[in-house]
Amino acid sequence: MARATLFAAALAATASAVTITPRNAVIYSSISPKLRIQSDGVSSGDNVALEFVPPLTSRAVRGGPGVPIYKLNVTKNALVLGLKQGAAWPSFAHDSDGTTLYLSSFKVNGGDNILEGPVPVARVIPAPSIVNGEEKLIYATGTTKFLVNGTGFREGMALTFDPPLVKDVDYVMMVRSSTAVQLLLKTGRTWRAEPGPLKLRRVDVGGGALRVDPKAGGVTVAEVQADLGGHGVSAETTAADQFIYQSAKTIKVVGSGFDHVNTEPGFGPPKIRWANGIKGRGQNYTTVSFDASSVVLQRAAGTKWRAAGAKLPGPLIALAADAGSGFVGLGPTEAKKGVRVATVFEDPSIAPPEHPPALFRTHTAQLWLKGTGFVRAGQLVAGGYRCEGTVFTFEPALIPGEDVLVTIFNRTHALVRLRQGKAWAKDAGSPLKVTAISSGPMGPFPGFSPTVVAVVAPDDDHSSHDSGVQVERSNHQVLYQTPTLAYLTITGTALSQGCALTFEPPLTRGVDYDVVRASPTKMTLGLMRGRTWRRTPGPLVLKTLTTQEGGDPLHLAHGTGIVVADVVADPAISVSRAPVTATTTRRVSIRGSGFDLDGVVVQLEPTWASAFEVEQVFADEIVLRLAEGKAWTPSGGGVAYKIPPGGVPLTVTRLTTSAGDFVFKDASGRAAPVQVATIVEDVKTSSGDVVTCDDSCAWALDGVCDDGSRPRGGGEGGGGG
């Protein structure tokens, strides 16, 4: 009895001392000869019994137990399983990540299972294979990409070539599927220095490097031939230097190797394939001249270089060129997705009004222009060009910024506002014309014809009113619909506290507003709580004014009224909790409405004002850009800001526009900042380095949107106007 007790105690002590280290080592199902399981507490003399899931046994015969497919070797620190000849580690094709092998039972010297639960010991993946590509012909540099076919491919795989090619130095690799991997030649590199076979000697998809057809020195994946002369053709990105309107007469493509066509009898001028589908040989354009470094193209009558005006300004992209040896992809990256040879602007135009409106010489505050091809100043175009904005030339002359303020709302609408103390024309009775339009560095559009947009009429004669009361136009005042601090000021002569005012849209004294103070030259109006200057944005027009003595009212501007303020919409911001990293997220978009296209100042919390700038403003979006070396959290100057778990809200507390400050508040009038993002910690490596997002994909920096956000639709072939 005592001996049995001592034996049980010894087994218990042995079980408590034995451990198995969980591992996820990758092995090939039919090729990896051994599986090593790290263990402690066993010795070579112990009797070890193992069970696995999936089972590592052959199919049982006549109901008997299955036979292990391995031979077990027990060492001090490991259990080594040697795969028997003709056997394979279990792998299921439906599991794309491989089949995890678990040790479910571990018994030592006839004892109980010492495992509390299954322990992962390996991940089994199918061995890869490579398809012979002897019949696949590629050129040393003229072929920029090709496919290697086979089976068992997965992300992170590595290839060894003969002659040697270095990944990310000579080529970029993209795994397209489990049966195809694409190789893209890097700029300035070659598949082989001399013509011959390109062989794949080893492939590693996670379980170690496997030799491929070692007797033949590897599998041939392509036959490399010397480049033909025309494969040296290239084109440069010149969109930052060549600005054109849609209907520009000519464009110039700059590059090299275009004159190789002279060695191909009967080929004709170089051919170019374009992203927007325009075609040469007289269909959309003709080649008027070329030499080794350039090609000059002339637009055919009735066509445009880019027909879809709504998508302009934008680049004209050349995808490929043929100098006699077949089309060669163009582009600054390995993907060869094209070069921007020009920045194209829509042909600007003015829609002439059927009945030109009357502008009182000084009393009319603003004029709407309608047409096409208007461009906002600051608009960004692919390649980083920031547009100068459309400039209108008037007759009689009106100087932008000095006489008028011009706001471009979109490609079809622009608002011209007369500045305080200025006049539409020196003398009344003359038409107001737009004589020229310029949308960019290329200057005025040559196809524009002077267009009458209004007729200048004489102002109302104030001196005819017996009281001598007068009112001055003051559209320099810009008010929010529901301002909290700003007042409306009316200036003139012979004004008083008791003057009765009639507005358009209507406003009632004592209900919508009250007169805060008054003097003979100025009346100050304050908005009542809960009221608005206008229900919709627009000009606030003073139609009539009656003195406190009564009598006939003063009808301003022949009864049409004069503008005393421009009322703009209250800014509204949509709440967003999208995560942004503290330093590596370079841009944050604020979505909403009522943003001032002429400029806006944003106040954030907790971000310091010096850490960011407003990059672009749209009617429904503000784009903020983080300054170099800055963070969305307070940083520098000895400040150590710690981001709590879950992140910290990035909020907008105030917007400042031409209408002044707008502080976001709740229904009770208390400050209520609006969250636009959640600041989280930067992603870091195990060594503590910040992980930055590099443009590592084959399509990076090519000026072409690949993420699906660009509007889709029919092509914009150059045949239409």
C-alpha cells in the first residue's frame, strides 16, 4: 500500500513539472520532415503518449486503433516528430490561413493527461508550386510587370531568382491570389542584364525556403529578351508647367525616344494612349511635329482635350506611348499608370441674361454672374497645384478687391459685391460688361466674347425728401442668422430713435429686433432672443424709412431698397468620432454646412492653434492640415500630454468668418463644443518607433485616385463639346 502511494505521488510530481510551450510554427503539409514541440520536465527515458487534433494517425484497419504517421523522439527539451515516408501533416484546403495543429493529450509514463486544454503546436499550410513559364516572353526593361503562376501563394511570401533580383530594389511584389503573384519592375532596373531565362530557385510562403526543381536550377518563369528600340520611349510630368483651356489649339508632350518611329518604315508619328480616351490620327487631334524629346499635338475642330467640364480643372494623363515597338506604359512609379502632361481648365463662359438687371449706381449691393468654368481660388488639383481663381474683367472697369469683392461659389455661380463707398460706374445709363475671363496661369480665355451682364441706373435722389433723412448702403456688414454678439448698424443722416424701418424679408420692431441706441448718423439694432435676421441666408434689404415725425416714408432706391447687411447661415458641424492618430494623421475633415468660402478660422480643443492650418474650405467641408513636427494633442514647451485609454475627443469650440466669431452652444446657451474626431495614440513597433504610412503600393504618387472615391461614370472621350 505504501509503495502504491509513493508511485502515485511520483506521477503527480512528474505531471506538475512537465510543460508544453504553445507555438504557431509554420510547416508544409507534405514536405516539412519534422515537427519540434518544445517541452520541459521530460527525459529521453520517459514513455510519452500523444494525441492531436486533427489526429496524426493513419486510418484504422478493421476497427483497430490508428497508427501514428510520425516517429517520436523524446529529448530533454523537446518532442521531435519525424514524418513517416509517404505521410503528410493534415491540411484542409478550405482554411486559407492554414490548419492549426493542437496537442490535446500528453501522458507521461502511463499517467493522466497533464494538459488543462488543447495547446497549439504548429500551423500546417500546403506546399507551394510554380507553373513553368518558358513560353512567357518579357523585355529587359520594356516589360514593366508580369505574373508568376502557381499554387499556395500568400501574403508575405519570398522569392529567390536566378539571376538574383532583390525585392523592393529591383521589383515590387503583389500577391493577387493563391495562384498568382504580380512582379512590377522598379524604375531604372532590369529583369536581366543579358537575354536569357529568368528562373525561380526558391519560394518561401511561411514554412521556410523550398528549392524549386533543383536539378534544373529552378523553374523558368519568363524568357527575357533584349529591349527593342521603341521600348526606350518615356514622357515627363509637365502638368505643373503646361496649363491649358479645354479648347487650346495645341499641347506638347515632353520626354525621350519619340524619334524611334523613324526607324520603322510606314509607322508614322508616335502614338499616345490617353486616360480619357481621346484618339489621334485626326479623330480628336493630329501630330503636327515631333523629335527625340517632344511631340506637339493639335486639337481637331469640334473636340476638346477633356470634355467633362464638371470634372475640371484636372490633369490630362498620357497612359502609354508607342514609338514603333508596341505601347510602353508611362508613369513615375512601377505601376506605369500615366503621366500628367497638362492641367486642363474648363472653357469659361458667361450666360447673358435675357433682360439685363438694373444696378443702381451705388445703392445696389451685389450682382450674380452665371456661366461655366468658374474656379475657386485655392482649389487643389491632382499633382498639388493650387488654383489662382477665376478673375473677371469689367467695363466700366471694376478692380477686384478695391471696387468689388468676388466670391466663386461653384463652377457656374459667382457673386460680385460692391464695396462700401464705391459705384458700379462713374455715370449711369451705361451697360456693365464682362470683357474677359481668366481661370489660371494661361491668362484670359481667347474664345470669350464681351457679355452685357447689367445696366447701371441712377441712384434715387435723397434730397427730394423733405426731412433730409438719408440711408447709406452698408453691405460690408456680415451677420450670422442668429448672432450672439454682433449688432446691425444703419448709417445715414437725420436718423433718430423713433425712425420706423421696413425690411425685406420683414422684421418687426419689438418682436424680431429693437433699437439699442440711435444718433443722427447711426442706428444700432439688436436681435431679440430666439429670433433671426433672416430665415435663409441672403441680403437684408431696407425698403423704407419713416421719421418719428411721420409723413411720407423714404422709399430707398426707387422702392427696391438698399442692402444694409449680408446675412450668412449659422455654421453647423456634424459630429464624428472617427479615430485620428496624434502625429501620423496629417489631415482632418470637418463636415457640416454654412462655412465661409472666403476663409474661416477654426479653434480646436485640445489642439494648439500653431499646430495646424486650414488647407481648404468648401460649403460643406473644412480640411485641416497638421503642421510638420506638430501633434493634434498639446506638445512641446515642456508639455507632456498623455492620451487616456479610448482616446481624447477633438472638438471645435469656435469658428470665425467674415461674420465674426460663432461659438457653439446648446439650447440653454452654454458652450457646447462639437466633436469632430477622436485622438488616439500613434501606432508603434515593439521597439517603440512610430509606424508611419508610407506610399508603398505600386500606384502611390501617380496622381490617380485608386480608392474608389472618385465619381464613376461614362468615359469623357474628346469628341464632344
